[in-house]
Amino acid sequence: MERSTDQQLTIVEFLREKGFDDESIKRMVRRCNPLEITGRDRASENWNYLESIGVQKRKLPYVVFKCPKVLTLGLNQKLVPTVQCLATLGSRPGEVASAITKFPNILSHSVEDKLCPLLAFFQVLGISEKQLGKMLLLNPRLISYSIETKLTRITDFLASIGLNKEGLIGKTLVKNPFLVGYSVEKRLRPTTEFLKSIGLDEQNLQRVICNFPEVICRDVNRVLKPNLAFLKRCGFDSKQIATLVAGYPPVLIKSVNKSLEPKIRFLVEDMGREIGEIADCPEFFRHGMKKSLELRHKLLKQKNIHCSLSDMLHCNQKRFIAKYGLVAGFS
């Protein structure tokens, strides 16, 4: 009993030295009972190892607070093999350290045991082992999801809206691995119903979800509806809004104050154009203000060239310069 008390004092002293206050230490011990009987040497060894593989020193306290179990694991028996397994999934330096920082609890899972079932599940969707590795390092929380109660529910939902062809479900998940973390009933179904309500047909809905899955991950009331209200205030009618969303879905999630409103004001006040032109050229919102919109407008004005918004934007910068003979005036 006395030895256990000594160990507790030792680990508490270690954690204090690392910057944790007493309340944080109590919470960590409550969440991870083995921590209070972990020796200082093991804790220090694991701490130093995590720093040696690239976890930033300033972020290490966050990692340990989120998953105090990392200090209790056997270094060579558990921690090193797990990190080595994760390293086989990546191709760039720092990917594993980044994944651990995003989701420290990945170190407490049996990665090897979880990988085989996950790989089998995703291979059916056309996702390769290499792609799964990228998905897992980008969204390490994926390792904690149940195939039966979580992942299957997501893929069944995507299939129900017509993505069960040509590997579209797999392509969508590879593009945005974070999608699997959302609730079907609380987030994904409401967003898809919202997209239908503004006039998207089945084909356009599928295209939106495949190409910009982040749109259906946003909250309807906090993000999508306010953006829709802004577009209506600008004077777009329902048909034009459906065209805008189908042509450039991020119009529903871009910042109104920092992106949409300044661009529309520039179009009307500086370019002297009608907002209706945007409905024929939704990618207007994709272009950067200074490097594209302002620059192209300035060059056309200098040359006294008049063209449609679509002609102005339907090419990259190099082709735009060549198309309008602006090489001499371009800098």
C-alpha cells in the first residue's frame, strides 16, 4: 500500500513538471485508473518517445490529457508497434504524429486488429488499402467506429440516395473521410432533404454529395439556411438558386461576410454587371477576389474589352491572357 502511494506521488510530480495542474491530474486519473500506479520511468519514456516521433512539444500535454493511457502502455510491447503500424499507412513525414495529435486515443486501440475488418469493409466499396491508409491518417477517429452500428449505417444511407453505383460511395468517403463521423438522422438526412427542398433533382443531389461532401456535413440551421437567405436577399429567385447550388455547391457554406457578399458587391458596383449573370456562371464564387476577379476585370477594362462573365471566367489565367491578347499588359 505504501509503495502504491509512493508511485502515485511520483506520477503526480511528473505530471506537475509537465505543466498539468492538480485538477487536470485528478480528471486524468479518474479516466485512467492504471495511471496512478504507473512508474515515473515508464511515463517519462513514453513521453519522450512521442516527442521523438514528431508530436510537437507544445501539443504533448493535450495528447496526454486526452488519452492518459499513453503513459501507461508498454513502450516496446504496445506503443512502438502501434506507431510502426500507422507508419506503414502513410507516405509523408509527420502524418503519424499529426494523426496522433488529432485523435490521441488511436494509440489505445489495437490498430492491427481493427485494420483487417476495416479494409475488408471498405474494399467492397472500391477503396484500396492505400486509400484507407490516407483516410485513417486524415481522420484517425475512423479506427474507433463500429462497422455494424456506424459505418454500415452511413453507407446504407448513401446508397439510398443513389450513390450505390460506379463506386460513388467509396469515392465520396475517400474525398471526405470525416463524413463517416456524422449522424445520419441528425445531420446527413436533414442536409440532403434541405438540398432537395431548394430544387435539386436526384442527379444534381448525387453530384453535389460526390464532389462536395462537406456540404451535407454542415448544419442546416446554422450554415445552409443563412446562406440561402442571403442569396434570396440579393435577388436570386428559386430557380437561379437551384442552378447556383448545382453549379457550385460551396455557395451554401462559404462565409457570407468574407466571401459571398464582397464578391457580389464587386460584381455590381465595380464591374457594373447584373447578379443574374452569376446564375449562368456559378463558378464566379470559386474565383479569388484579388488574384482572379479584380485582376481580370482590370485587364479587360484597360483593353476596353466587353465579354460575358462566363467568357471571362471559363478558363485558367494563362488561357485568359492568351485569349484576350493581354500578354503585354499582364504582370
